[in-house]
Amino acid sequence: MTIPSTPTHADSADAAFMRRALELAEGALYRTSPNPRVGCVIVQGGRVVAEGATEPAGQRHAEIVALDAARAQGVDVRGASVYVTLEPCAHFGRTPPCANALVAAGVARVVAAARDPNPRVDGGGLARLAAAGIRTECGLLENAARELNLGFFSRFERGRPWVRLKAAASLDGITALPNGQSQWITGPAARADGHHWRARACAVLTGMGTVRDDDPQLTVRHVATQRQPVRVVVDSRLELPPTARLLRTEPHKVWVAHALPPEQAEPRARVLRELGVQLIALPVDAAKPGKTDLDALLRELAVREIGELHVEAGARLNASLLNAGLVDELLLYLAPRLLGQGAGIAPFGPLQAVADGIKLQRLQIEPVGEDWRVRARLG
């Protein structure tokens, strides 16, 4: 099926309306998981008459919010143009199909920024609209729409989450002193900014070593949010103590990935299950006996609707993810100080040549308080 592209210019009215839809989608950054963040703008006679953004999973999608807003204001949307950042859904999931609602409303034109990669939609929404005589276009500001939903697209297109690895370090790359002290290398502004990235993720991943050394909560505390991300612990030998601080808040949203056969997992598994923890039994990494297969973990997380995965782990798990080619993005907070010796961000290698190093792309460096935030893509 061929979906018509949008041959409009960036300074056109169409682009202005779509940019507004993208702003609305960004406003839903923390609340929609596992659904994508979507914005919708309804235009009648060249002016915006209604708009909306996706609500939490199980509630209204952006198109329905906008249609309901128009109805509440007594606005007739027949013949209107609709700008939406993702193709309207065409299937019954947690909510009815948005494409059907747009057809019933009598709109004349729908412009979508990006096609929905979900195989239950994947062009079907636009096709349903076109079959009803509604003009459809797709592709306007597509890259911006995809950026807002990297995890959603990754989950369906690659079968694994988008993995963002976060670390705080000194300017010479030290994340902890030889005695294990790591709090606090960066300042309060950087720590608060890090919670923004936690809040937007579907899940936060850490390792048993970090739980043992730091006993973190891994909850969002410095950002207002309607939901807490799932917390995933890579714990190959099921050593997570029931007294761990991350089990004090919503233990049912803690998933523990291990590589033990059932007969070895008990009774520790039983204790965790009684607390509400979900256990994920995975195969052993063929290259690392006794360790959990991380690729298998990511694919299992995608099946469980985890799209955007935020990693806050120690050097060993960081290195394992990087060595396996499973990291998509780095989020580094660098403090303006030198610490000399200690743990690094990810001691992978050793490499045989400088050219063998991991090449970073799309480097962005911004000040955050007294520190610097570095974002970069891998691959």
C-alpha cells in the first residue's frame, strides 16, 4: 500500500499546525507509556478549533481528545483538516479505533506526521480514512515525530527497546572512587535533569551490583509525573534482598531478570514473588557463563511493551551492553572536576587500535547547572 507523502514546505501553514501538534505530543511525554505520545490539531477555515494529546494508557487518544473538545465547544468539524503526529489507529485495543471516529465526524483531510509501525495499524488507519473519501497525507515533520517516540518505533521495527545509557562522571570519566564513593559527583541540577529522562522512560534498568553498592530507589522524584517507570534489575543469580529500597515503592513494578533454572531459583524466587516482584527467567549468555543473555532480555522487554529503556547501572553492566551493541544513546553528566583513579563509565575492550573505538554521532553538549550534559547516538 502506498501512502501519499506531504509535499509541503517547512514554512507552510500545514507545517505550523503540525508543529503545534508536536508541542502537544511533547506535553504528554511522561504519561502515555506504553502508548506513543501523540498530538492532534483540528483546523476549520484556517484556524485551530480544537486540539488534544494522548492520555494515559487505556484512556483517550489524541484524536478523541480533540474531537471531544470540539464537541464540548459546539464546533462542527465536518470538512475540517486534522493534523496528527502519528497515523490514527485502526484497531480495537484498549480503546476503539480513532480512524473510525474521524470518519464518523466527517472531517475532510487528515495529515499524519508518521506512519504507525504497529502491524495492527501500519497504513491501515490512513487506508480506512481514504476509503471513506477523506484526503490523507503522511510524512510532514516525520523525523520530529519519530524522535518523540523513539522507543515505540524501536519496539515494533527492531523488536527491542531504544536503550539510553545514563552515567554521571568527572571530566576524566570517573564514576566512583576506589573506595566505592560516588555520591555526589554531579550537582543537584544535573540530578534533577536525570529524573526527567527517568520519567519519560517505560523502564529503568540496573544491575545487582548497583543495588548492592548504592541501594537506589530508581523512582522519579524531582519531576512531576503521573506514573513511575518499571524498574528492571539484571540479577543473574537472584541475589536481590527483600529489604532493598527499590522494593519499598510499587514492588509489583519491579522486574528481576535472572538466569537460574527453576530448581536453583527457589526459594529466593518465592520470597520475591510474595512481595509482588515479577521474575523474568532468561537463558544464560553463551559467551559469559552464569550471566544473563542481555539481548534476550531486551527482546522480552519489548514483548512486555517496554519501548524506551533508561539504563542507570554500574561499569560492568554498561560495558556488557556496549560490547553487545545494545546501546543506542549515551546520556552523560560530566562534572568540572578531576578524580584521577576509580571506576570508569564502561571498561569495555581492550581494543587493538584507536579506530576500533565506539564512534559517537549527533553529539549535543549543554550546561546543566555547574555540570555538562552530553548526549550522543551510537552506530
